Amino acid sequence: MTFKNIIAYSKYLIKGTKIEVLKNSSTTLYVYDKVAGTKKDNITLPIAAKAIAYDGTNFWILISDGSFKKLDKNFAIAVSYSKSAAIPRITSTARA
């Protein structure tokens, strides 16, 4: 699998000199050097994720059931957040 092919169907993060690419609904985070474009060691996540984000300190992953996991710098689950209730839709009222 090449770098260009992975970017086409995945979520990715850019951190320093690395690009980290998540294949959708996977536990594999592919790591590339963003300057040279060379592949580095992959990272295995503790659970399959649909999306990933990095807030500068922790990684956040979205799980297929709608819950979130906060991961520490070693990609271990630090905190789990269950799926929240749906937000009720507000409908506009007709003006007289």
C-alpha cells in the first residue's frame, strides 16, 4: 500500500515531521515521514477507530458505536466517553 493510496481513503494527522494515517474502522495507524515520504513503524491502536484527532497532548478516537476514547501519548486508553444522547431537532415556527 502506498502513501498516496492511503491518503485517498483514510483520516490523517500531521504532527511535527510525521504524518499518521488511520485506515477507517481499523486499529492500524500508518506512520510516514512527511519530508521524505518514507514509511516508518505502524502504531497499533487498542480498539478499531473511525476517526482520530490530536489536541496537542492526547489522541482522541471515535468508535463505531459513537463513543469516544481519550488515548495517552503511548496510545493506551486513558478515559472512555459513552455515546451521548441525540440533540433534539428544533423546528422553526411559521410567522404570522
